[in-house]
Amino acid sequence: MAKLRRTRGIVLVTRDVQETDRLALILSEKEGKIPLLVKRARRMESPYGAIFEPTNTVEFIYYVREGPYLLKEGSLLRLFPGLRGDRERLRAALEGLAMVAELLPERSPEPRALRLVQVFLRELEGGLDPGLGLLAFQLKFLSLLGQGPHLEGCVRCGSQEGLTWCPAEGLLCHGCGGRGEEVPPNIWRGMRMLLQLPLGTAGVLRLTRAEKDLVKRLLEEFRGHLRGGPSPQDDCHGAPQTIRYVPGGVAERTKARDLKSLEG
Ligand SMILES: [Zn+2]
């Protein structure tokens, strides 16, 4: 007999499968990120189409089996109408959740990630600046996974002068072979503040539109590297060097990438 379990969680992303089914990735209390197949979710008479939507908090019973788990029954615990009604906030929320869906390993409880996501959604709904809030959330989430960029001066020597961006690591000074894009002090200090300040206070940071865009772009480059894009190492350094990762970083990166390739 198939085993049944009950848990609660936040719907991260969904996609339609078969003719009327939906596959949801859920960040659950008991098992961390899990794929859940919701049969007939897209039929008119099914309540599950509206319940299993990204950002919603759900409670559900499911069959444990090979491949995606199968929903038996579920209910809605909380939704964020203030997010749903505001396009910019909703977009920030969905982008943050998509990052969690992409990088978090499957089927391994991650209470700190769940807590961070809960705070993110709550603060966004409560009026957090969506642009800065999303950047802060992304930095905090990467750091929680042990995959965040190094923001305490140069990754090799700690210097706070002449810093450039190396998407594999973070900040790298000219003296240590940094050849990437220059990162002005207010930008990397701003990123460090976004990482360190409580998420709800990210809006206090004073960055111009252009500065926010730069932070966003630097983070995107960094994430591109995590996704296993073209290795930027030779662009960061004068010569290829052994890359120093934060502890656990290599294993986690490999894991996240492997899972992604499994999911197709
Ligand atoms: Zn250095």
C-alpha cells in the first residue's frame, strides 16, 4: 500500500501537465521542497486549481511514491490577497519563489528556507519595497544555502579597494587578479547591507534606479554561474586559478544542478 503523509507548505511554482493536471513544487514543513502532482486541478469543478497556486500556504495529504508525490486532499491555509492585487509585488514574490524552486535540493527539510520565504511574502504584502525586497531575499537565500557571493571585501585578501565582480565568487580586487566589472563601494556595501539587515527593513537603503539595476545585474550574473552557465573564471582572473568556495558550496551547487537536470 502507498504511504500517506500530511504536511503544510508554500506553493513555489506550478506547471500544467497532461490535459488537466498540474505539477506543483511545494516548500513543505516535513520534507522541504517536494514535487506534487495535483490530478484534474484544471477541471472547472476542482477546487485545487485555485488552492495550489504560487504564494499560497496549503495543508495537504499525499501519497509517497516514486517520482512526484500524488495529492490525496488539500486545503488552503493562507493566501496573500495584497500580493495578488499588486502586479509589482506579485512579480517580486514569484521571482523569489522561482529561485527557491530552482536552487533548493529536493526532499530535504529546510526550516530556515521556509521561514525566510514566509517572512518575504508577509513583508512584501505588508509594504516592503518589491525591488529591494527581492534583492535582499535573493542574497539571504543564497547565503543560507552557502552559495552567496563574497561581500566582505576581496574574497582572497580582504582588501576593500579596487574591487571587481567575479560571478563565481563575488568581490575580487585588482591586486588579486580581478579583471571583471568594477564594483563601486556604495554598491557592494549596499549589497552587504541587504544581506545583513532584517528583510523587512530593506526599503531603508537609498539606491538610485541605476544602482538597483546594477545590483540586480551582478546578482543575475552570479546566479547564471550557479546554473552552470559558461564559466566566467577566466574572465575574473588574469590566469585560471583554483576557486575558493564557501564551505559546502561545491556540494550544494552540484546537487542543485543535478536535481535540475533530473527535472528536465
Ligand atoms: Zn585581493
